[in-house]
Amino acid sequence: MEDTKCKSCGRPGKGYKCPDCDSVSEKHDPEHECGGDRCMPKCSGCEDAEENCICPPQEDK
């Protein structure tokens, strides 16, 4: 699995997820049927695509 972070909250990513069709994958799919840009990191906190992340931002410690 690729080392990713959710750009919304900063938590580690847990694969990739499309916010449009909800498909998940371990690796980024640039040829995803909804568009490569729609295959985005899946947040390990809420397990949703970073665009739909509802987690509060992580504080740097």
C-alpha cells in the first residue's frame, strides 16, 4: 500500500477511495472511470475519501 495522507485532516491514508462511486483500491488508479483525480486518499479515521473527510484536523505534536 502506498504511503499517503488525508489532505483534509492529516491522518494517514488507508488506500484510495472515489467520493463519486465509492470504489476503493490499494493504489492510486490514474485511469479510474470517474477520472484519475477522483481516486483520492481514503482517510484512516472516517474511512471516507479525503474530499468527504469529517475528522477534525490533526494537531502537530
